[in-house]
Amino acid sequence: MPFLDLPPWILTLFLAPFGLVIGSFCNVLIHRLPQEDPAERNIVTKASHCPACQAKIKPWHNVPLFGWLWLRGKCAACGWRIPFRYPLVELLGGVILGGAHWILPFGTLIWLKGVLCAFALLVLFFTDFTEFILPDVLQFPLMVLGVLFTLPQVFLADHSGVVMGPHGLTDLLSVSLWHNGLQPAPAWHAFGEALTWQSSLLGLILGYGGPALLNVTYKAIRKTDGLGMGDFKMLAWLGAFWGWGPMLGILFLGAALGVAVGLPLMLIRRSGAQTMLPFGCFLALATPVVVFFGKALWLGYLGWVG
């Protein structure tokens, strides 16, 4: 388990630049995956180019974050104003990779799962926010990965290691390489139960089937869809990643956020219940809250009502 005994701030300095690069690739996915033309969806061989004039982007203009600052937010060829989303996504990529090891022990299975989930949510948030699309090409593999993440703890021998806490060598934390649940980290101290393959599979099934059934009922009453198919798939892979219980928490908190945003919009626009909202954005925002604080929030709610 290399690098696990490095101070967390050194890991942040080492990993954050790579996070900026991954964030730049996330921008490519956000722009290209919703495109209708298959050639425009090509993320392997098609070079980076300006969406407005199709001019190829020079390598020094494509440096994450600094390229946008150097160009002052405009295309060097045609002057097209580059949306602020581009440096924002790159910055968030740096924050994700440079900060994940503070709350998830670096080098462990739960760290890898958390990082992949965070980057996937980053892409899906902006594809839904800009185009109302949650691409299948991203969500179907995530469903499979969510279940696969439960298998190493079943078939591989457990390996223990240490990560350095925020106070250096005097603050070492014992972690497990294959534990599929929350573990102590420099800025996180709770130890969560491991997610089993049964709970993961049930989360996948309920994540898709439950909202789909609700949508059928809503459609029978309102004669229109309440949720898009992409929302079902997003809940399905989140259920596979974190289990059926957290998936339900994500659904309800996402719905609450949607109501909090949608109700004022309906009153202002006087558009009735037909206002379209990117529900995937609310699910993305709800996910980290539920994953890290869902159990505490649920216990607090039970204490309040009881």
C-alpha cells in the first residue's frame, strides 16, 4: 500500500494537479456525451477544438485552469467566450482528487470508489444542468462497477495498513484495503459497515424499479412523465455504489431539494407543475450529504419525531 504513510497535505499537493487534468477531461465528457452526432461524441481520437469555430486548441492553451486564465476566457481563434463552467469543473476536479484522502483513506477500495463516484457526479451534474441529459454510456458501466466493488472483500484476503492523520507521525490510523465502507481518515473518524453484494444488487434494482413505478403512477394521473429515464438509471448506480438505504435517502433528499428550488420557480413563472428541473443535479448534491451524514440525520429525525 504505497504512499499511505505520507502526510495528507503532501498528498494534496501531489494529487491536486492530476485532479485538474481529470477535471479537464470531465469538461470533454460534459460537452461531447450529450451530442447527437456520433462523430461529435468521439472522446478518443477527436482532438480538442473550439465548439464555435472548430479550431484545434493549442496544447499550451489547453493547460487546465491556467489556459482559461491566459486566454481571458475567450477562444484564441474566434473570440468565442468560453463558459465559466470550464475552469470551475477543472477546479472541482483538483478539489476532488486533492481532497478525497482527507475523508477517505488513500489507496483503499473505499477511496477509489468515492473518487470515481465524485467525478461521475461532477459530469452528470453538468450534463443534466446544461442539456437535461444523463448519458447512458456513463451510467450503465457505473451500475456494474458498483456491484463489482463489493467483491474484493469477499474473495481477497484482507490487508491492513496505516494512513497518517492530521498531526503527523504521532497520529497514525489503521485502515483496511478492501473494506467497502467508510473508514477513519485524517478529517473523518467514523467507521461504517461494509456494503455487501446483496445490498448493492438490491440498491440497483430498487433504484431503478421504485422510481419507475412511481413515474408510471404519476403519468397515469398527470398524463406526463414526472422523472426522466436517466434519473432512474442514476438512482440505480448510486444504489449499487452505496446500498439501498442510502439510495432511498438520496432520492428523498434530492426530491426535497427539487421542491425547495422548483416551488419558488413555479410561483415566479406561474408555470404550474410543468416546470422542467434537472433532477440529476439534486441527486448529485444529495449524495455526499447522505453518504457521510445520512445515518446521523436519520437518527436525529427519529429522535425529533419520537
